[in-house]
Amino acid sequence: MQNFSDSFKFAYQGFPDAHKSWEEIDALPYASLYAQLDNGPQGFMVLAFAEPSQHPSPNLKWLSGDNEMLVTRNGRLVKTVNLTDGNLMATYTDSPDPLSVGLATMIMPHTWSRTIDWQPGNHSGYRADSIFKRGKTQSVSVNGTPVQTTHYIELVTIPALNVQYTNDYWLANDTGRIVKSYQHLAPNLPAVTLTHLKPYQGGADE
């Protein structure tokens, strides 16, 4: 697996973007995605584990060559491990994530709340309130292949800190899957762009 993964540390050492051909991606027995921290180079990550969770969908753990890890559920980043600038430690919710329900099926605008923990600073138990809105139809390039998508915007507010930021999701019009997203981990932490390449086949995710 280490041979297939380009570490996020590349981004801090000036390495170029990782790029795989569709033939290389299809030949791998793993689900895969590209990940990019802020405006740094793009890294290639493979699915290391699909871990059962209390939610209907599993936690998917994407691993780099140097053991940086992103954890997604239904396409949402819910935890990170070993990122240099800080990590999203946990995400809690008692109500279904709109990403799991399917944004294309929901009446907009739609509201939802969760609680997040992050470091550095040992920030724990902060409520994050979201308002989802439907945007325009857009053509998005996924590894050089144009995909017709609908853009969805998630305005996130952390009331205790009076902080707001925006997450973006692009859902394929034919499958409803998230093919690309731009997600902030937490206040003052990097944003991550995910481009989904080979989807996980064991259950719902994107």
C-alpha cells in the first residue's frame, strides 16, 4: 500500500502533484482519492480500512505512505490523524448527516448540527451548525474526465467562537455520489479538497 500512496508530507517538502492514470487506478484493488491540503500539492490516498460505526455507513480510513490518515463517512471528513498543522479529533451527531440522506433529495435550505473536537488547543465539544443550499449545475474535472455535477454549499457556524466557514460539495448528476468536496476541518485548521476516484464498493459512502 505504501507504494501506491503519496504522503501529505510531500506538500510540506515541495513535491509535485500526484497523478495516476485511470488504468493505474482501476488496476488497484483499493478505493482511492486525491487529497489536497489548502493550496498545497495533490496527494494520492487509498482506502486502508472500512470500520463499522454507530451510523448506517462505515468510517472509511484513507492512508498515505507516511501514515497520515483521513477518515470519511458518506463523503464527510469526520477525523484526521498525523496531519502537521493539527487534526480534527472527532465528530458527533445524533441526527442523520444530510450527506448520508442525499442532498439531491432534500428540500433546501436545510439545517443540521453536529459537535466537533480538534487540536492543537484541546478544543472539545464545540457545536457546529450547518445550513445547506443548492447551487448551480457545473462540469467538474475528475482526473481529466469531465463530470456533470450539482454544486451544494454548506455554511458552517461555530456559535461559541462566532466563526463561520463554507464547505462545498459536487454531486454527480447521474449517480448522486460526491465526486469532489472542499471541507474545512475546524477553525484555524487547513481545508481539504477531496476528489473521489475509485469508490468504495462495500456500502454507502460518497
